[in-house]
Amino acid sequence: MTGKLPSRWRRSVTELRALIWLALPIIAAQMSHTLLGFVDTAMAGRVSAVDLAAVALGNSFWVPTFLFLTGVLMIITSKVAASNGAGRPEETGPLVRQAVWLGLVIGVLCGVALFSVEPLLYRAGVQEELIPKSVGYIQAVALGFPAVGMYQALRGLTDGLSRTKPTMVIGFLGLVLNVPANYVLVYGKLGFPAMGGVGCGVATTLVMWFMLGCMLIYLKRSKLYDACRLFERFEWPRWAVQRHLLGLGLPIGISLFSETSMFALIALLIGSLGAVVVASHQVALNLTSIVFMVPFSLGLAITVRVGHSLGMDGARAGLFAAKVGIAVALLFAFLAASSFYLLDDLLPRLYTNDPEVLALSTALLFYAALYQFSDSVQVACAGALRGYQDTRIPMLLTMVAYWLIGLPSGYILGLTDLLGPARGPAGFWQGLIIGLSAAALFLSVRLAIIGGRRKRRFPLERSHLVG
């Protein structure tokens, strides 16, 4: 030995350093988004159990829709990273101009869909006292979805260029605005009426439009993006480009929607069990959502690293970046599971003082600790596959894992006596473990296949988006 690390270890350390420095601002940005939900849940919980349950049901609709919209536009990050790695930044401006149109249109459509959820709540058998506040909260948030779509398209540019700090800063500015806005609108301060849980939705929409404005101002004024030619000219939507982006992005959105809507449907299925059960489920789910932002952000960073490596050095480097990312995700999963297990009776107290809600939330956190490993692996593998721009097969695999394996398992265990006495919400969380484990297995195999198939070279064609 010469005192130097072997070549493979040096590569691992270099890749690890690049991944961590890329991921940290993304984690901070995603955490700020998740903390918006934490603020909503915590402030609504201080009003009443009904307001807390209404926000919980509202989240079960708009959060999956938000992630669907975000997922469709994630392909922008991969494409920008690949073009940047290949030394062609001039392609990114035309790409993002079209992506902004795509984000606007899908954001409007998602907002319209959210305005139509009231009949679903009645058909699901949700307690009638929860429905008016849930609908008001959902419709208030829906008004911000056009801003979300455009913001995510612009974020694809900054993240894809490995400049993740702007997203972090803007995310925390949004959080800083959300806290006082919630305080004023939820509790009725400064002459505003006390809106309860509905006020949380209004505050969230204000934050969404504020963040879009901040991103536009930053990109317009920063000289770092001049080579991208984003503001070089105005463009109307081009159908060929929109179809191409949808073809790659829509499967990602459907994959994310499949996972999060599984959680949403569980909230609806247990909605008939009463406000205490719904509130307990929401407390445990919100805690896991906060923790999930770390592996989710790692997945975004892995997408950038894989995409950049494909553009610069080929598929072998991309697969190496993916393996390093999965190892980091597993390490975090161990830390997260340990935290949930050791602090299961303390964490729910951040949300409520209701003894019944505290007891049930504590029990559910045990299952949350168990599924950290499979959840971290599946989201890391999904991020790597996005970097390869492989989206359709992963979509099908996740839909099978969540809707044909996880959700039916949860329903059988939670609401039927087929495998013993019905276990209520605990049965559904056991089903989540089964579904996420299946997704982790399927996506790991898919990544191994794609990595082996493209081991020698990755054909990166010059983008047809320029023109």
C-alpha cells in the first residue's frame, strides 16, 4: 500500500462527496415544503380534533396531486443534467420554456380536479361533520396549483445544473411566510375571520405563488443562467415537445401518485372509523412524511448525478453513482427507523395533547420504523432510473406493488377477518410495509437490468428541443 486509497474507494468518496453536497440543499428545500404540512397540521390540531381531521383528509387529496404534478416535471431535471454533462447548456432554455407551459396546463387541470372532490368524500362514507372543512381546505389549496406547476418546471433547471441552493433558500422563505399567514388566517388575527383548517389552505396557496415569484426574479437577475438562454425569447407551446416531455414525465407522475394515493385511499377507508383514528393516522403519516423527504431528496440528487454521469462519462459511471446513492439511503433508513422506535411516545406530542390520539399514533409509529428500509431503497432506485430516463416500466412495477399487493393486503388485514380479527389502522400500515417492500424489490431488479444492458455506453442524442 502507498498510503492512498484504492481507485474504487477514491471514486466512491468522490461520488459520495458530490452526492451529499448536491443533496443537502435539496433535503433542506423538501423539508421546508413538508414543514408547511407540519405547520398546517399542528395549528389545525390546536383548534379542534375536527379541524385536524379535516386537514388530514384534505392532505390525502392535494398531496398526491401535488406529487403527481411534481413527478411529471421531474424529467426536466434529468434532461437538464444530461445536457449540462454533455456540455450543451444552450439546450436547457428552450426545454424549460416548454416545461413552464406544461407545468401551467397540468397545474390548472389538477386544480380543477381538486375542486371536484366533495362527492368522493360522501361516497367514501366520511363523517359528515368533517366534509365542509375538508372541502374548503382542499379548494383553497387548489388555487395555488398553477403556480406549483410553473415553479417545478423552473426548479428543474436549477437542480439539473447542480445548483440546488436557490430552491433551498426559496423554500425556507416560503416557510417563513407560511407561519404568520397560518396564524392570522387560522385563528383570526389582524381583523381577519378565524377560518380554522380552511385558513391553512389559503396560507398554503399564498406561499405557492410567492415561491414562483421568487424563482422568476432569481433566474432573471442571476448571470449564472445566461448560457441557458431561458429569457431569450417568448415561445408558444410546441406540441411535439410537449408530447415528448409527457411521454417521459407522465409515468413518473403516475408512479408517485400511485404511492401517495395509496396512503390517501387508506385515509378514506379509515375515515368511517371516527375522528380519533383519522387524526392518529395523520399524525403518524405526517411524521413519516417529514422523514421521507430525506430519501426522496436523495432520489432527486441521484437523478442529477446519474443523468450528469450519462452525459459526461457514459452508463458505467451512472450505475456507479446509483449504487453510492442507494448505500447512503440505506444508512439513513437505519437512523430513521431507530429514531421512530426510540421516540415513539414523544414525537406525537408535537401535534396534539389528546390522550386517545397519542396512544394510537405511538402504536402506528412502530410500523413506520419498519418500512423505512424498503421505502428508502425504492425511492433511491426510482431516482436512478429517472436518471436513465427509464420511466414506463418503473411506473408499471410500482403500480403493481402498491395497488395489487400493498393496498389489498392492508384492506384484508385492516377491515376484514380473513386473516384473523380486523386490525384497523395497524393492518393498513402492515399492508404499506408489504407494498413498499415489493416496490423496492421490483425497482432494484429493474435497475440491475438497465445498468447491465447499458453497461458500455448510453446513447445521448442531441436534444430536438432546440429551435
